Amino acid sequence: MRFPYKKILCAIDFDENSLGALDKAIELAGHFNAAILMVHVVPLIVQFGDVPIAYELYEHQQNAAKAKLDEIAHERLGGIEHEIAVYTGDVVGSILEAEARSVPDLLVMATHGRTGLAHLFLGSVAEGVVRKAGCPVLTIRPSKLDVPDKTKQH
């Protein structure tokens, strides 16, 4: 790990939480004059048996993700050196692959605040990345406006 940070990887799934994480990455990049690598993962549909996955089915999603990353970069990353990358596969594994290939000084990503059964069944991408990443990981929690207040009765 180098400090000050010179390369920041930011995982983005295009929801508000991940765009908030990008805002933090932009703030850090501006402070340290760092480059940003924005990574999006197109998740594979779970399949059973020995049927091979037709990656061509994901080409449209990959192209759409690249276009969306380009749009976000144009809108938000003016003056910041940046790259974009789109992976297809297991989300945690793909983020870790991007981290291994690019060797960032910091990885920034959002958490989604799932608890209970949603966390059990969906798992936690952020948790999986934090456990296995080779660099420091900054996780950005959802804002209070995005998280339902569990203390209120309906």
C-alpha cells in the first residue's frame, strides 16, 4: 500500500449507494491527486448442471454498463485521471480480480445495509471483498435517508 493514495478502485453497481461511494472516491482522488478506476460487474445468472454459460448473452449488458460508466465519468470525473472496467461473473470474485490486476492503493465501495434474511441469502459483497482484498477497503454505508427506520411502527 502506498500513501498518499495514487490509484483508487471504486466498485459501482449504479445505485445511489455506489454513486455515493464514488463521490467519496472522487473527494479522496482530488485530495491526493489520485487516479480512479471505476469497476462494474455484470453478475452471471446462476445455472445448474454441466450446461456451459453463453457469454454472448451478456454482451448487451456489458456494453450498456460501459456506456453508463462513460456517462458517469463524463459527468463526475472532470479533470481526474480515470479508467473504466466491466467484468462478468461472480461479483466478489470479479472485484477482487480487478483489484489484483490494477493493484490500487485503496478500494472504495458501498454497503447496502441488508440485514437478517436478505443478508443471509444475498450475502454481503462488501464483506466478501473486505475479507479477501489485498489493499485497504473503505466501505461507505447508505445515508440515513436510504435506510428504513425500523423503530417506527406501521
